[in-house]
Amino acid sequence: MRVLGIETSCDETAAAVVTEGGDVLSDVVRSQVALHAPYGGVVPEVAARDHARAVVPVVREALARAGVTAADLDGVAVTSRPGLAGALLVGLQTAKGLAWAAGKPLVGVDHLVGHLLAVFLRRDGARSTPATSAPPTSEEQPAFPYVALLASGGHTAIYRVDGPALGAIRELGATRDDAAGEAFDKVAKLLGLGYPGGPVVDRLAATGDAAAAAEAVPAVMARKESLEFSFSGIKSAVARHVAKRGRPEGQALNDLCAAFQGAVVDALVQKTVRAARAEGIERVVLAGGVAANRGLRAKMAAACARRGLGLFVPPFASCTDNGAMIAYAGALRLAAGERDTLDLAPETRTALPRVTRKGGGVR
Ligand code: KG4
Ligand code: ZN
């Protein structure tokens, strides 16, 4: 089965052709980062207009690189939720037009489900490699069930994944306010480091001393025993620090980045490991753009190794927004006999049941 996937939920226009076995035949991602950079974040109307300009060339390129035409496809998958309504609409209308014209089935995909299944994508024949050797295993991809940390610019949550269907995925805890990537982006903006903030904070943190700036940054544990996150407090702490002392430079800047990143990463690692132990699950998967963070990868690998958990980290291209994860999740829906009609409408919220209330709980 060869399925085209189209993704326009946020600030990447992406399309890919993938088989139901996860083989990536093509994967084209056109980022809007430069377009939004002057505003320090994604501007919804600007995003939608640029998707409208880019989507047809991106789809054409994905088909051409895979060496197929629309007639060769077994279906068209498209992100239908969650995301910016106007941005989602561009992908949906494109997918509907193509599916209708070529006489192919259409399936909507929840963007978060795409992220959670991206670990199965096979790029150049290579699946995600286990990042730790424990527990001893010969498998190259996780078996169900696994516990996944999804941390991106728009979402941060821990899920138990028993299978690819919506009903087999359960949220164990999520952020009550900012997403982890959003915290990186906001702190980078405060420090004058540009957008997106994650990669540059990651780079500066590598030569910083977290202990030297520890007093500026509180731990981000919320209620210690819960699996929920809260990242708005640490952002405000950095804002207060900058208001009082001015923007740090040189080594002091690197130290502050290291302290901030360390606090965010500690919370992500501790809660993910706690979730895996509470569920009695031995496999941990990382997903979302923040999974690129070197501090997170290193600390998660060490924590999983200590506890005998197997850690699976998809390659960077599978962590950040892409069309391949949408095509793959759609292929599994098609293989299960599922279809959507041309009435499929964009939804700003995920279809996954939420257990965490935004703005709720005790900080
Ligand atoms: O998954 P993604 O590409 O898009 C969303 O769905 O949001 O994630 C983008 C987010 C941004 O907030 C960016 O700052 C963050 O991922 N990010 C990182 C790193 N690379 C990207 N955060 C921390 N460290 C990184 N190395
Ligand atoms: Zn995403």
C-alpha cells in the first residue's frame, strides 16, 4: 500500500509517500520558520496563506520523488486535527480535491497520533535504533505497549500506547500550561536569541554550568507525584531574572541556558520514567521536536538504562513535524478498513481523550 500524507497543521508544509510497513518513499518538508521569525512565534494567518502557496508544489515534489502519480496511490491521508484552523483547512481541501479527482480513499489523521507512531518509520531501511541496550532485546522497533513522551512546540504529554488506534492511546499526564518547546521558545525570546529557541538554547547550554545559574531557575516539578507538567513558572522566573539583572552575556548566558534546560529536562525525564514504572511498561519512546534536545536524549538514556527500560529515539526528521508520520498513521487506518468522507472538517483539538486540565491543579 502506498499512501500520500499531507501535513499543514502549524508552520511546516509537508507531504510524503509511505507504505503501510513504514517505508518512507519520499518526505518533503517546507518550513515557514523564517517567515514567522520576526514575530517570535507562529502567526496563524501568515501560516495559512503560506500553506496555500506551498502545498501543491510540495505534494507534487513528494509524488515525483517517490516515483509515483496520484493514480498509483492507495489513499490520501491528511492532518485534520489538532492545529490552526485556517492552516489545517489548506491541507484538508488539497487532500479532498486530490482524493476525489483520483478516486482514492481519504483518511484524516490526528497529528498527535502521527507523532506517537513516527518511531515505526523506516528511512533508508533503518528504523529507530534502541538508544540503550537494556532490557536485552533483538527488536529494532518498540513493541506495543510503550510509554511515549511527546514534547513539541504545541504539545507536551506522556501517553501509554497499546496500539495505533485512537482508543488504544491513553494520556497519562500533560502540561497544564505551556508546552516544553514553547517554554524554550519564550525563554529564548526573553534572552534575545531568536526563534525557534530550542536549538540555540541547546547549543549554548552545552558549554554552560547549570549550578552557576541555579538561583535564577526553580525546579519544574509541579506536584511531585503527579504526571502533569507546568512550564510557565520557570519562564516567569527567567523573565524576572532578566528584568532585575538585564540580559546575561557570554558565559553567564550559557549558564542560564544550562540551568533552564536542565530544569525542563529533569521534569520530562523523571515523569516519563515514573509513568513507565507505574504502568509496568519496559519501553519508552521519544517524539516531537524537543526530542532533538541533546540534554534530554542524554539524561533520558541514562535514566532508562538505570531502570532497565529500553529507550527508542526516532531520527530527527521523524521527531519534528513531517508528512511521513501522517501518511503512515493514515495507511494503518486504511489497512483497518477505515475511511473518511469529503465532509471531513478541521478541528483545533486532538481526538485523544484529555485527562489534564489546562490551567488546573496545584502548582
Ligand atoms: O515538533 P515540532 O517541529 O513542531 C511542533 O509541532 O511544535 O517542534 C518544534 C519545537 C520548537 O518549540 C523548538 O524550539 C523545539 O521543538 N526544539 C527544541 C530543539 N529543537 C527543536 N527544543 C529543545 N532542544 C532542541 N534541540
Ligand atoms: Zn507536531
